[in-house]
Amino acid sequence: MPDPVAGLIDIPLPREVSLWPQTWEARIAIILVLAVVTAAAWRLVHHRRGNRYRREAIAELTAIRRASPSARGELLTRLALLVRRTALAAFPREQVAPLIGPAWLSFLDRSYGGDEFSQGIGRLLVSGPYRQISPDDAELKSLVGLVRSWIRRHHA
């Protein structure tokens, strides 16, 4: 008895499907999507690098607040130094370094968009370390909040 399977003809298989699209419109769309994703990634990295000084300043502000809740004069001095260093990181040195007193507070107001430094609690950054009477906890809490807000929102 002859083998019935031996007389069968193989079915031709279709060609493998390519992973690369066949139409030029789809290829252009893929290239455009890749370009947009690359540009967005580059912009994100650039933005994060540009604001690294802000993240470091916020971390240092948190450490300052936790470190010495009792030494108010030292806290004011450290806050003033932190604001100065942050401003030096964000703005040109020639613009920030020579400023002292009211000119410094005015600069902080201009970069922040308010008058909390020259007219409000921010004056403690200049006069606080030299005052005979140390500020109370409410003033310090308000000043720390203002410094935190300035670090996050100043326009560099």
C-alpha cells in the first residue's frame, strides 16, 4: 500500500513580516516620534541639571532647620549664607557679590517678585544676626518659609 502522505505537496509559507514599516509615511512618523522623544529627554536632563542648585539648597535648608532649633543667631547666619550661595549659583557673580544691606534685600525682592525681603520678615537676613533680641519661633518659621519659597521660585 502506497504512503498517502508522500504524494502531498508542501503549502507555501508567506514571507516573514518585517518589523520596519513598508510605507514611507510610517517611516517619517517613526523618525518624527523619535526626534520628539529625544528632544524631550534632552530638555528634561537640561532642566534638571539647571535646577540642581535649587534641590541642593532646599536639602541644606532642611538640614539647617533640623540641626539647630535652639541657636537662633546661628540659624539666621546660616540662612543668610545659604541665600547668598544660592544667589551666587543662580546669577552672575558680578551682579550678586557686591550687594549688601538694602541693595541685597532689593535684589532678592526683584528676583522673587515681591517685597517680603525689604519690607517684611526677610529683613532678618541682614539685621538678624546682629540684633540684641533674637527673633521668636514664629518669625524664624516665617523666614525659613520665605527662604524656601525664594529658592523654589526666584527668576534666574
